[in-house]
Amino acid sequence: MELHVKDVLRITSDENLKMISSTVEYLKSHGLTVFFDAEHFFDGYKANPEYALAVMEAASAADALVMCDSNGGAFPWEVAGAVSAVRKKVKNELGIHAHNDTGMAVMNAIAAVSCGGKAGAGDGQRLASGAATPTGASCCRSLS
């Protein structure tokens, strides 16, 4: 997460938190439903858990916070730990967007739901589709 803030956006971490907060608040003030999609969340959480949690807190005016395994490299125990930590910090509906590069999309969605997520999809945008498996389809259907 911070890598993208510094190298892509070319702003400070604090500026990023302020931008997240003000953007979500602006959208909500105009009556919109906001789902905050935290790209690279699990990689960011591994690198700097405190900052990853601060990002989620900054977005807490959103209707839902979606944690993304953008590189598809998280394992279920990592997802469970991160989602549990986020759940302790915010009251929002939580979701997961899990890529399937390591074949863990469905398991990661289940891990997220078991730790306080109310929405999950093992969509597997790369390699195989986790949601296309019987377990993945059942998981996604039960959360809709």
C-alpha cells in the first residue's frame, strides 16, 4: 500500500489518508453508497500493518470496506489475521476481493467471512475462477 502511495501517487502517507477520508466523506455527502476497495491490502498489511489499518480507519465513513489480495499471494491464516485486526478497528461491512494466483481465492474468502467479513468472493481473476468451484459458488451465494 505505502509503496503505491510513495512511488505511484508520489504523496506522503498522511496526505493519502487525508485524501481517502475527504473523498469518502464527499461521496457520502452527495448521497452515494460507497464501497472502499483497498487494492493491495494484504501485501500492504504484511509490510506495515499499522498503516494498512490507518487506511481502513480513514475510509470508515464508507458503507463497506473491501480488502483486496491484488497479487493473489495471501494465505488463509494471513487473511484471517488481517481481517480480524480490521474488524477490531472499524464497524463497517467488510468484504474481500481474492485473486487466485496461488489457488487460495476460495479459502481466503472463507477465512475472511469467518473472521467478521459479511461479503466475500473468491473470484479468481487470474488462473482459475475460485467462484466457479462448488465451494466458491456456495460461499458467494450465501453472502449475497
